[in-house]
Amino acid sequence: MLVIKPPPVLEGIIKPPGDKSISHRAAIIGALASGTSYIEGFLESADTLSTLKCMKALGAEIEGPQEGRLVIKGQGLQGLREPEDVLDAGNAGTTMRLLLGVLAGQPFYSVITGDQSLRRRPMGRVTRPLQQMGAQVWGRQDGELPPLSLRGGRLKGIQYTLPVASAQVKSALLLAGLFASGPTTVIEPIPSRDHTERMLKAAGAPITRQDNAITIEGACRLCPLSLEVPGDISSAAFFLVAGCIHPRARIQLLGVNLNPTRAGILEVLEKMGAEIKIKNIRESSGEEIGDLEVSSSALEGVEIGGSLIPRLIDEIPVLVVAASVARGRTVIRDAAELRVKESNRIDLLALELNKMGAQVYPQPDGFIVEGSGGEPLKGAEVDSHGDHRLGMALAVASLVARGESTILNSRCIGVSYPAFPRDLARLGVEVREGN
């Protein structure tokens, strides 16, 4: 558990951990490349280490990570081998969904599973189009739930329209398309994060985009990567909100990924009235990065939904915290996907924040939040329910609460941000960890 006492002043400089989405993809695409890839700034978290473990089990030669440095001796598209044991994705939905695309293209048998939480998350949205491409897939509830077993190979390219925007499903199909005969086209209803497309292009894959249709040609050769992973905006988001809602705050965040398909959090906070400055914008390995400075702000409630949601889906829990102390009502729609994340983030976030005096009302596809107008929340004992983003969102809420707050089951924060308690302490927060 974490015990947090709100500080009188919240100030300092934070370098967020490497982007989790990019780290996952670098491990996978580096292993499929022909040659040696060098990755700097790789996120060393439970989720990304699950991806590395799976790629090693498939025959990839990987050195590290050591202080964020990773060396991957790629095996080429045809060089993976049948694993000797079941692949374990742990709690990482990204690991499982993206690897399903890779495994679908392999001429061998494999089984992939995960922890109790991941085994409850839907996979049919990936397995069904992979079956259309020619992969054989078996699993619980007709391939809807893990464990999943596959016999791949001999895929054919298809044109597939995603029923719901999903970067993970899109990525799985594009990775499977590397092994397919003919082109594979994925049409998304609204743009989602595009790290896979950018990285495949950097590796020399024949990938193109026309409007919302992304096409990849199979049977290509991938070049090795030389990549510096930027700071994760999803991790930075917790400190962006903390800086906005604390009455005496000034926080600098260095080297943050500003990819437009991920930067929806900045748009929403600025719409709410946040005092955020973007400095030192530059490009690294095809991704735009910059430094952010946030200070105490008088936030107003907003309404968000539609095409904005895929660009901030992971940041919604901490946005609800911001809305809880803003002035006026906030309405979040079109975010039903939150119900099938690591937890049911809609119902559980409302349950826990309301213990702290917030007025959060869960809806089928989002939230209605009645803000306190700057009035502090109250310290309470709350539970992450094993969800890393809920745990960190509740920690941010604790920074503007009267008295101490205790966050139970906080170990899950290590899934994406192992140094989170330490970085809180760097800003002057009194943090105690316990069992």
C-alpha cells in the first residue's frame, strides 16, 4: 500500500519513464528485423518485461534492459521458433494482442495466456479477423478469452474495418500482414495511436496510409532499429493533473512524447483552463517530443467524447480526478472501452473517488462529474483493485485531500511506472510504502 500526505508545495522536475506503447513495439519489431537493433530509454516495467520474456521464448536474442538500453539481435520474419512452453503475457493486454498478430503468421503451434485479470479481457476482436486471414485460433468462449492457442502460417491479406477504434487490434493485424500474401488493409473509424505504423515505416516496411485506411504489403524484410524511446505522456499525465489541481504547484516534465495521436490529454486540460507550457519541441526516431511545464490552475468542467477519446483513453482516470475538483460539471462519453481494461475503470474509479468526497456518477460509456470548485477532497482508504492507472489516479487525488490517504493494492503501479512513488517524493510529497 501507499500512504500519502499532501504537501504544502508541489514543485520539481520529473523525467517520465519511457513510453510503454513504443517499448512494447520496439521489442517485437526489433525481434522481427534482420540485424541488430539498439533501443535507448526502454521502459523497464512489468508489462514490457512480459513482452521481452515472450520474444525470448520465441527465439529472439536480447541483451538487457540495462539502464533502459536494449540490444536485440533480430531473427528476421522467418526466424522465430516454436516456444517450448506456454507464453505468459502477465497483465499486459498490449503484449497479448500484438503477439497474436505475430503468432498468426508463424508455421508452428503456440499457446499464450496471462494473469487472472488478462484472462478476463476480450480477445475476439483480434482473433476473428486473424481467422479471416487464415490463422487457426482456439480459446475459451470460441476464442474470445485466453488462454489462446494458435497454429499460424499461410495467411492471406484482407481488408478489415475495425468496429471500434483500437490501436492494439490495428497493430495486431498490421503485424500479421507482414506474413500474409497480398496487401492487408485496416480501416479505422477514427484515428488511434499510430506508433506501430511509424515504427514499421522506420524499419522499411511497405506501409501506406490513405485517409483512415492503413495498408501493408507482406513478405518484406525489416531493417533493424536505432531508437530512443520518448517519455510516456500517459505517465506524465498524472503529474500534469497534479500540477493543475494542487494550489501551490510548478512541475517540469522533460522529454515527453507529443505524438498527436496521443496528446488528447493536453487538449482537454487546456480546454479546462490548465496553465501548461510546451518547450523545446524536437523530433526523435519519428516521434515528436518536448518539455512541459504545468502550474496551479483554476479548472472548469468540460464535455468530451467522439474522436478525442482514442487519443486519451488511458488518461481518462486521472482526468476524472481533475474534473472532481474543477468548477462545474464534466461529462465524458464514448468511453465504454474503460469497462474492459485491467479493471472496470468506470464503476471502480467512481466507487473509490466518492470515498474521498468526490461526486462521480458512472454512466454506461463514461462519467458525469460534479466538480467541487476547488474545495479539497478528504483523505480516505481507497483501493486500486489491481489496476495501475486507478492506483496512480487515486494517488493524485490524495494530493488535494485533507489528511492522509491510503491506497491499497498499490504494487500494480509497477506495471507501467515502477518509479512513481519515488517521483512523487521528488516533488515534496510524503510517501510511505507498506504491506
